[in-house]
Amino acid sequence: MEKYIPKYIQGATGDWEVVIGLEIHAQVASEAKLFSGSSTKFGADPNTHVSFVCSAMPGMLPVINEECIRQAVRTGLAMGCEIHLRSVFDRKNYFYADLPQGYQISQFKDPIVGEGEIIVDLEDGTTKTIGVERLHLEQDAGKSMHDQHPTQTYVDLNRSGVALMEIVSKPDMRSAEEAGAYFRKIRTLVRYAGTCDGNMDQGSMRADVNVSVRRPGAELGIRSETKNVNSVRFMMQVIEFETRRQIDLLEDGGEVFQETRQFDPASGTTSSLRSKEEAHDYRYFPDPDLLPLEFTQEFVDDLAKALPELPDAKRNRLINDLGVSAYNAAVLVAEKESADYFESLLDSLAHKTGKAKEELAKQAANWVIGDLFGALKKTGKSISESPVSLKDGAELLALQIDGTISGRIAKDVFEIMLDTGKNPELIVEEKGLKQVSDTGAIDAIIDEVIADNQDKLVQYRGGKDKLFGFFVGQVMKKTQGKANPQVVNQLLKPKLDG
Amino acid sequence: MTDLTKLTLAEARDGLAKGDFTSRELTQQHLAAMEKGRELNSFIVETTDIALDMADKADEMIKAGRGTGMTGIPIAVKDLFCTRDIHSCAASHILDGFKPKYESTVTANLWQDGAVMLGKTNMDEFAMGSSNETSYYGPVNNPWRATKQDGRLSENNYVPGGSSGGSVAAVAGHLALAATGSDTGGSIRQPAAFTGLVGLKPTYGRCSRWGMIAFASSLDQAGPITKTVRDAAIMMESMASYDDKDSTSVNRNVPNYEHALTGDIRGMKIGIPKEYRMDGMPQEIEKLWQQGIEWMKAAGAEIIDISLPHTKYALPTYYIVAPAEASSNLARYDGVKYGLRVEGNGLSGMYKNTRAAGFGDEVKRRILIGTYVLSAGYYDAYYLKAQKIRTLIAQDFAKAYEKVDVILTPTAPSPAFAMGEKSNDPIAMYLNDIFTVPASLAGLPAISVPAGLSADALPLGLQLIGRAFDEETMLRAAHVLEHAADYTAQPKIWWGEK
């Protein structure tokens, strides 16, 4: 691994360093809300997933949904964090129309998950370790809709009470790229662990972005916090914009104020929402309706045992045990679905060919990333919507590996599969695409080609070695690509050399 | 026909079982008494039709042999309990017109057992008060009035105590056979003492708080207000249950409390805490306490002097913890979802107008105190310190219960006082709770038993505090105390005579 190089930004008056911390809000994947039995399903009609508890009717009480606790512990384990066997739910008090209780149940002093570390890969081939401060559980608020009526605001409480995990990083990131890589890594981890669907379009993951700048090596600067940024691209825009804004301010002799800001995706800029003076005093205190949350180490251990293989471990296995290139392994594990597809394909291929996985993995990875991903990208489809089934994909690769078709023919067959959805064996059969390895037949064709190209033969023998490829191409052309290229090479060489 | 309103709950139960009268007859007599007793202002809502309907159903239950201790018993329900489709407003203007679509667990238990609802009783707004003068529906008049030197009844109205003032007035005035109350710092026990009734606050967690409009969640407990200890035992058994909808509810079997009333307390160790001997305590209270000690000794109990050293901090601790929780619990009354809404300029204008108009002065005072003690910079000095003292107070009791079985104290430092006498002096009002608050903070069961009359012939009560979840021993002692006191006084009827 390359050594991490700090990144500085050049200002008019010298170098600056940006310091970034993220608070990621990830919606817990669960059927029911954190403290009530109401459904968490996305996209329902307004106020149809609302119980007496999530609408804060008088006398209603919260009861912890245990599955949400398990999901938070799984996430903590996936991030390699310390799990706290005792944690406390607190009330965060503030008034807003879409906060029916007048407080949000959250965890303040004693969160369920403590410190951990995340390693991210950067584009220049280096890695960086980013600290996780904590993960705590909290309720989501409802949604205020300001565009339904000229003078009134409507409130939809479907989201009210849905469980969120707030994952707080340490201020360890030093560029938009690092922040993006960290966010993506967290997203990958929660999706592997099955604790959040990571669906950013539906708001399942969003981040509050804390940005400050300082002279290299100086004390931390004053930060701004930009709320509710819901894509990696926007997050990187926020960081670029805030960095520039703060450096410009400071270089012009101004001052950065601690404040909450909001992002405008249309202009790519941020603007002030409220200053420190206007900040809420949330008056946190332990929620007297809930007892402290306590569980045993055994409970944690059982969840740890049942966790699926996580991306770092999977990547290392692909590289070290299966011989997949580091780049390809990183691409495959980035999305759980891709990794799952690859692994199933490899299983099926090993079964079909009777060969060991490590002999097949490299080729399978190349095909998935090169051919399949290329085709998916063209049609804008995701791997779960792949037009080529696992079975057909494995069959196509198997045909290639057992020498039935050449790599070139395989690409043609794949195109036909995409167009027709037919299975590869059928296509090879119908189109007569089986590879020719019969030396007699190939010999005859080589002789024909040489006879037709006497001038090229003279040039070749005169030292133009590159013409070897021309002869190979002619042979392949005459066999419509079906000749086994290895056999062609073997037979052609002595004939040309004379 | 005989006056059925003068019966105790136990006598009515036995009469119903024997077929001496029906629940309809019993209920009708109480409804008539309610009508005559409207001057007491003990009911906010009279549910006449529902009462008769429930009485008929109870008569069927009894006929079918499915009667329980509460079947056919007409009771009054404090307005703090949510009752389905019936006015449930905690005597606050801010909940104007609120009719819940759900039934509190405690009342559901009572209806399940066949109890009959006469109506919803008046109370201090959100249970905040010790005189029932803070209700939006006006003060409740104590059926008791002082007897002047010349032997004539005072023309002044006396307070019934609070916050369950409507409930005690209804029972003491024989408008209901029993009533539900709720006790946060003494709201069952002090009004029971002021009206010559038995008031039982069970162990925290014994009754479900689900569907009880919250005042201070870590202290609120429902309990019965009755004419006798036996009645309290019968009603307690029906009200108590484990409820998985309340996370602070405790999963323990509910015993047959009536079986605990053996009349035998020989060898029982009764603690007398020296710290309850306050400076300036009226002589008659001190005398009654001493009398109580003598009665218990005469019944064969062993009297043991004990010390509860942190007692003097209980009241200030209570008046930090309870308002802190209340300030948060009452945040949901914001004009957005239900109850009162007073339009204003934007959301915050609406909030301000609604809460200014909807809450009374005492509620506002406690919201302000609670907000203050939870504020940044004050939390540690007030709320956190109060929590620590609360732990010390609980430890005082735990230590005492190594040596004793129950603790005997006065219930209140004075008899009922005249209307308006203390309403402008919050501190004098808060001092009413001085003997009741420690058990509330420690979550212990406590009961007030009528034990005598003051110099001007107003009822006085003695309090017994039990071990957590040992209501049985406490009830046994209370039953003996009740018999020794031989309290038979009844208020002279001054209402409804015009």
C-alpha cells in the first residue's frame, strides 16, 4: 500500500487543510417502528402508518422494538465498534409541527455503540483509517409538506417514529474524496449487514456534514454543519463549497461562525439556517418512560456469529484465496449484489467444469466486470435486474473454458444472449459456433491462406514478424472465428518459418 | 328502599351477590346522588347512559355467576384516565374536546371486571396541585366543612386536597362507591386524608400507566380511593396488572389483596421515622401519630424508631424531578394534533397562543421550573443532583426495611384548609406533600387511612409505607389501624339542600 499523503488546498495566503466530520442517519431496516408496531413501509398514503404512539396521543407510551436493537448491534459489529451492554434513551426536546411528542427519543450520553475504525480506499491507491465516534438509535420525525396549500402546512406522520441509526464519525476526513469514500463504505457495510437498505432516493441514508478549515497543523477551526444531505455527490459539493467559502472568508480577514446551514442542490451552494445563538437547547434527559437498555455479551456474540461475511474480509478472500486482482475484487465487493452474483456464478462454474474455484475466479471476475457490467451499464440496469441469468452466465463461461467456443465467439454469443435471452448452448448449437480444434482441417486452411498471400509470406520471412497476426486473423476469418486460436498458433508458426 | 350509597364497596359486592339489589338500582341511586351533589363540582362529565348500560351488563354477569369483586360497582374515574370516546382532558383547557379512541389499561381492567362508570371526575389540571383549585373546570368543594367553636358548620368551602379532588369528593359525598385516582407526589393519599377516606398508591410499576395522561412519568401511579381498607384491597386487585404496553410495568402476579386482611399484625415491625417530626407541625397531627403508634403497639406490633436521613431533601427533589418530566410530557400539547388551537402568526405564533390560553398558571409555573432545571448549564446543578438525592432517599428506605416491615407517618401536615387559603402561596401549597413525596420518589406503596378528626372536626389521616410490591403487609397493617381508629365520622350534608 502507498503511504497516505496529506492534501492541502492552496489559498491566496498559503496552504489550508479542510477537516470533515459526518453524522450519517441510516434508517434501520425493520418491519415496525422503533417504539410502536406501525409499519415502516415507504411510499404509503400520508398518515396511514400512524399509531396512537407515533401521533403522541395523551397517555401513550413507547415500547422498544427489539429487532431495531439487534440491527443497531449488527451495524456496530460490522463497523468493528465497541458494543455497549447498557445504554440509555434520552429525550431531545424541541417543538416542531412534525414532531408530535415535542421531543425526539434519542440516545445522548450512553449510546448503544461506541468507538470503532473504518478503513477506506482512495483513488491514488492509498488507504485511510477514519474513526467512528459512536452509533446511537433515535426516532425519525414526520414530514412537513409546505407545498400542498397556499397558507398552511400539512404533516405526514408515516415516518414519525421510524428507527434511525445516527453514525457519528470523528473529524478525521481531509477531503471531499475521503468523505465520499467513508460514506460509501458505511453504506456498503450496512447493506452487507442487512441493517439499512442504503436507498438514498427514499431518504434511507442522509448525512449532516461538518466542515472547518485550518492552517496545516493548527488547532481545529470553527465548523459549519450542513443538514440533511442525501447523496454522495451533494455531500462532495457541500464540502467543496464550504471549504472555498470558509477559506475565502478567512483570507479576506473575516470570521467563520458556528452555524447550521442548508444545501441547495440547484445551485450547489449552502446558506445559513440558524446561528449558534439561535441553536436549540435540547434539554436532554433520560426518558422516564423507558428503562435503560441492557443486554448480555452472549446476545452480542450470537449476533456476531450470524453476521454475513463483510466486505473487507470478502475482498481479502477474493484476492488471496481466489486470485482475483485487487482492482476487480474491490469493484465486486463494493455492492453486495455484485459480490453475491459473482460468488454464485463461480460456484456454478466450478460445479459445471469440475475445476477448482481458484482456477476459474480470475476469468469469471473479468467476465462479470468487463462483459456483464458493460452490458448492464449500457441498458441502465442493476445486477439484480440482469438479463443474463446466473445459470446462463456460468454456462457461457464453461463453454469457453472447456474449449467448445473461443473467447471471441463467446463475446458474440453473449451479445445474442442479451438480444434474445436464449441460453448459450442453444445459440452455439444453432449457429454452429463450436470451436474447430481438428489439426487436419486447420492445416488445410493454413495452407490455403499461405498460398493466397505469398507476398506477405515473403515480407514475413524478410523480418516483418508482426505479420504473424495477419496470418492468424486470416485463418480465423476463414473459419468464422471457430478455429482454436492455440492450435492455429501451433500449426502456423512452423509453416511460416519454413 | 335503603340508601345504597352509604354502603361500602365490599357490602355492595356482597349485596349484589346475594341478590338483595341489582347493579341498576345501586347505580341509579348513585346517579341521583350525583345530580344532587353537583354543587361539589366533583364530576366534569356524568356518563349516565353508559352507567346504566354497564350496570345492566354487570347484572347479567352476576346472574351468570361471572361476578368479581368489582362487578356492578358504580365508580368515578379521574379525568386523567383515557376512556374511549369519552371526554379525557386531565381537567385542562388545552385538551378541549379530546375524546380518545382507546381505553387506559387500568380502566379497561375495571370494566373487564364489570365495574360501572358514573363519570369523569374533576382534578387539578394535569394533576398539578394539592387542593383541586387549578382545574379548568373550577375548584372542587370538600364535602367536609370545619365545625366552628359554637358547633355550627362553617359557611366556607374547604378544599378536598389534590390532585384527585373530584374523586375523593365524589366518594366522601357518597356520589360514588369508589373512584380511581392517580398519585405522583401524594395526589391520592393527601386528598383521601382530607376527606376521611382510604387512598392507596401502589408500588411504581404495579399499575399500567398506559392511557393515563402523563404528569411525571417516573412517579405517576394509579390507585383506588375508597371508603375502607377492604374496599381498597378489592379495587386494587382489579386495577393492577402487568402490561407490555408500558415498559415500566412490572411482571408480577397480582395477589388477592383481600386475603391479606387477616387482622393479625402480631410481631409486625413498624418503623417510626424521626425525620417526619417536623418543626411547626400542628400538635393535633403529632398527637394523632402518637395515637397511631399506640394502636399498633396494642395490636401486637413491635414499634421501632428508624431514621430516613435524606427526608428533608425529598420535597425540593420532587419539585425538580416532577416539573422536569412534566415540561417534556406536556410538550405534545401544541395545538397541532388535537385539543385546543388558537391561531397565531405562523407556527410559533400558534404555539404561543395555544399554550398561553390552554394551560393554567400552576401548569405554566411547573413547565417553567422544569424547563429551567433541564437547561444547558443548570442540568447538573438541579436535575442530575436531584436524581442522585432520589437514589439516596430510596437507599434510606431500603436500609430501614432491613429492620421494619412497614413505616407509619402522618399523611399530611394539616387537615383540609379553606378554599383560597393557600392558592397564592405555591410554597405553602407544596408543603402539603411533605410526608407523601418520599415514598413517591422511592417508588414504594403507601396508603392513607382515616384515623381521627381535627379540633374543628375535619378528617385526619395516617400513612403507612410498605416495601416495594408488598402491598399485602401494608394493607394488613392498614386494616388493623382502621379498626383501632374506629373512624365512623361522616360529613354533614350541606349541598343540594336548597
